[in-house]
Amino acid sequence: MDETWIRLIERIHDARRRMVWNVTGGGTSALSALLSVPGGSRTLLEGLIPYSAAALTRCLGRAPEQACSETTALELAAVACVRCAQLDESPLGLGIGATAALTTDRERRGANRAFVATHSARRTSCDEILLEKGARNRAEEEAVVAMAILRAAAAACGVTDLPELPLRGGDERRTVETVPPRVVREVWLGNAPWAWTTGESAGEGKAAWLPAPPRHPAGILSGAFNPVHAGHLQLRQAAEELLGGPVAFELSVVNVDKPPLDYLTIERRAAALEGHPLVLTRAATFAEKAVLFPGATFVVGWDTAIRVGDPKYYGGDAARARAALESLRGAGCHFLVAGRLVGGVFQDALAFRAPEGFQDLFSPIPRALFRVDVSSTELRRNALSEPE
């Protein structure tokens, strides 16, 4: 490591930003470089290398659809940021997430590349580095990715005059980043219950966010919207016909079985729903959503309705599951259940069996009013199977 990068690490330490790193696939030498320069205890709270598939799954809380991708890097960074807050009890921590697919001792399809993401309360950023295949050996590629991680960490700490990466003619580097509006940041930090958009654009592909709803909707259609598809839009339309009032989409920053969302992901999913009302919350469960939206009707697919009363989503505690359903009833909430294609078989809402004693909380949406045989999961799988 030459003097330029040693000085950069010194400036990272001098910034006194507490951080957690999650690095997999390549670039792990950045951690040892960071700690080889005095001052590491001011900076690093924890550094993980979830290298195996099992370790990566445990780190993220679920198996990634693609280990080396922008999505995985962003999830690693968001998980690291949350972990940083847990260890340091400060909202100003920084999460670093990196994943790489580099030269190996077997034939591997796809490009040699790395994604390096940073996430904090202030912003989200992600670098994609494409390395020309055959131009370097594994150790040389490792060094470039390690430098990219250090450079990204420094940039997130506010360090300027960053050294350039030693890229060659066949290499590429692309960067995307966003700074969220204050109302979105406050939701992410847990200081505000929600942020709303009517679907209007603030320009540059960004939604115009408000701290309160222009009008309270009759229904809430929750989802990850990854990606948005015709089923989401047609389900909202069908629900509005049944309820006789507006239905808003709801996107939660946190989820029971998924990593937290970063600001780039929030921005993109809100942009995909442009023209439609959307509320951003931190309500991971329907019991939590009921507190925010008392008296609301939640519009859900067959598979989601199954999970509402499943003890698995309440730590395996059947009593907690029933208590959650009781709280939903007490809040005056209700569910509209839509049929859903699950495992290639259409599950009709009329066949949905509500938890014993809570049948009054669930009503089916007739197949004649709504049936769209498409899922976000299948759309993502098809996108991953397409050649680069």
C-alpha cells in the first residue's frame, strides 16, 4: 500500500465517523489496510466477511437473488448501518457494503465486477466497478476493489481530493447516489411515523414527499414493489371500486424477513409508482400498520393474508399472533384478500381460510374483479436469467 492510500486512511480515521463493514467476494484486504494505519478504533466498530452463501444469507436475513449485484451491496450497507446504530447508539453511523465477483480458479460466466455501497442517515451511494477480464490476476483485482472500498468510505466521511482508482482502458466505473429529503430521512431514523407522496414528481425522477397525507385513504396496499407491475395497479383499482374510496400504496423501510431499504431503493420504487399515492413507513407488521391507519382496510394477496396470522412471523408464538389479530380488530381494521399465483397455481381468494375466530376480518376480492397472473419474484428471476 503506497503513501497515497495510507494518507487517505488517516483522513478516514480523522473524520471520526463510526462504521460497520460487510464485505464479500473480494476487496476484503481493505479491512486489514484500514486497521494497519493507527486510529482504527476511532472508526471501525465491526467488520464482517460473510463469504459463504450461508454466511451471506445470515447477514442479510435472507438468501440474495444474486450475490454480486447492486441490490446486494445496498442491502449489505443498510444492514451495516443498522448494526452500527445498535453498537454505537448513534444515528450518525455509516454502513459499508461491498460484493465482488473476481478472477477465480474455475470458469465463471459474467463480468468481473464489484459493487461498493455506503449508507448513512444522510445519503446512499453505490459504485459499480467493471474490470476487464484477463487484464489482471486475482491479487491485482483484489487490490483495485480494496481501493474502491477505501475511497467510498472516505467519500462518505466527507473526505475530498480523493485518489483515483488505477483503472485501465477496458475498465469502467459508474456511481449513483442520492440525498433524501428530510421527511424521508426522519422516517428512516424512526423520528416520524410516515412520509407521503400523492404521486407527483419533484423532478429528476424523484417523488415530492409530504409530512402528512393530503387525505386519509380508505385502503392501504402494502408491498415491496420490486418491481412494480400491472398486478399492483389493477389490484389498487379493484380495491377502490369495492371500498368506494382512495387506496394508497405503502412501502415500509423495515420488513420482517428482508433487509432494511436504503435511500436509492426507496427513491426508485417511489419513482416507479409515480402518479399513484404512496406512504413510506417503518411499520413492518400489520399490527404496527393498524396503529398508523386505524379503521383502514388492508389490501393483500392470498400469500400475504396467510402470513397475517402465522405464528412464524411472531417469533413462533401463537399467543402473540392472536394478540396481533385482536389488535387489528380493536383498531377497526379489515383485510381485502386477492387471489394470487403461487408456485404456478392460482390460489382463489374465495378458498382462503382465515385464522379461527377471525373470519370477520377477511373478505375476498372476486376473481371476476381481479386476477393477474404475474409476480414480482418471477419478473426478477426472468430479469436475472437474461444475458448481459
